[in-house]
Amino acid sequence: MERRNQTCVTEFILLGLSDEGGLQSLLFWLFLSMYLVTFTGNLLMILAIITDSRLHTPMYFFLSNLCFSDIFFTSTTIPKMLLNIQMQSKVITFEGCLSQMYFFMLFVGLDNFLLTVMAYDRFVAICQPLHYMVIMNPKFCSILLLVPWILSVLTSLLHDLMILRLSFCTDLEILHFFCELIQVIQLACSDTFLNDLMIYLTSGLLGVVPLTGILFSYSRIVTSILRISSAMGKYKAFSICGSHLAVVSLFYGTSLGVYLSFAASQNSRTSAIASVMFTVVTPMLNPFIYGLRNRDIKQALRRLFSQETFSAYRILCFRIKT
């Protein structure tokens, strides 16, 4: 098989979800709609939290950062996919592929850590309510946000740098709609042992460790809730954690589905289709899960819309008069 050095590689081919030309228009409008819903929903959550002083608490601080991460998480893959469909092209440059992998891994890792931090926040709120504001002070919350950013940036950068040491064959077709790390590594002709080892190590750091922290937090939360004597108190405690637990289940459930589908059929588009749930559907549903189940968020959104509507009405009346 002909080999060429990685420095000669200028582009990869993203095969996408389907080769059928008739489906391309449907996929374009479907993914454009989901992307706009994801972007708008998460942006509204951020604006509602920022503009409502009653939501300036640690829980909503971390939630706004999760929404911020979800916007960019989706933006690393879907716009390029939409552009390729519109331009009838499957090409992505080597630099673009590296950038896409870097930011995708960055925001996946950030989501992982933020969900863990939010589980710890709920643990402190329910298990140590009298010391909540002392423990979750602004300085400590900033540290809990800074550490995930640092870890995610470093691990993503490390993976990208290790890709640079590989040589690639002439077959540069990726069975996916974005540059997925494992599939890019599989295209390499040179030894990938260190890359594979690093994937296993970072999977433990970004997957097993955060999930263990979440499970530990919720085991303590459930134990504390069961000790509450009143039914109303139990209901209120469970309602506090319900939205976060639903998001955690959706995030890890879809990521596990991607892993199992890839392990079962590495040479098909099954894993790419499964990735849609993880990369598009999960970030799109998160605002609805939090918004529909949280009375404070719904009230903040109503005030946000009423303020914007009133401001727009005043501007319109002023223009008409002038």
C-alpha cells in the first residue's frame, strides 16, 4: 500500500450519514432546524440566568456554563456538515479536521466535568444545606469552573499533538459527518499504540472519573433524602435533582450508545448515526429539560420575553413618531 508522510496530507473526505443524493436536502433542513433550536434554546437559558438576579446562584452559574458549552459543542460539527451538504462537497482540510477534533474533545470534556460539578453542588445543597453558601462561595465556584477548562484544554491539545506524529495512507475517507478522533487514527499507516493508549487514559479521566463522582454524589443524596420524614420535603429534594439527573442519564446514555455501536460495526455508518443523538439531540434537549421542569427558569424566561417585547414596542413607537 502506498504511504505518504502526514505533512503531505492536505484534506480528508467526510462521507457523512448517507450517500443518497435524495436525502441530502432532507438532512440539511433537519440538522439546520435542530442546530437553530439548540442554539436558541441554550442562548435563552443563558440570557434568562444573566438578566434575573434571583438566579445568580452557584447552581444556575454552572447551568449557564453548561449551556455555553453545549452551544459550542454543537457548533464544532453541524455548521461544517451543513456547509458540505450545501456546497455538495465532502472535503475538510487537514487543519480544519485538527481544529474540529480539538474543539469537539474540549467541549465534550467540559460537559463531562460540568455535570460532575453540578452533581457536587446538588450534594452540598441537600446534604449540607446550612453550610451551602459557605462551601459554594464565589471563589470556590470559580475554581470548580477553571479546573474543568484547564483539564479539557490540555487533554484536547495532547490528542491533537499526537495526531501530528502520524503518517497517513492514501485512503483518507472518514465514515462520519465530522472528524472523529478514533476514525482519524484508524486511517494512519504508522504505529498508533501511543495514540490508542492516550485514548484509554483520557477516557478514564473524562469518563470514568466524572461518572464515579456523579454516582457517589447521588448515592449520598438519595441516602439523605430517605432520612427526610415529610413527603413534601422528599418531593422537593427529588425535584431539585430531577432535571440534572435526566441530563446526566441522557448524556452518558447516548455516549455509551455511540461506543457500543462503534464496537459492534466499525466499518459502517451505524456509529455516525448513533453520534447524532450524542452530538445534536442531547444539547438540543438540555434547555427543555431544565426549562420545563424548573419554575424559576420559566419565570425568568417570561420576564425576559416581556422585557424584550416591551423594549421592541417602545422602539417601534419612537420610530413611528419620528
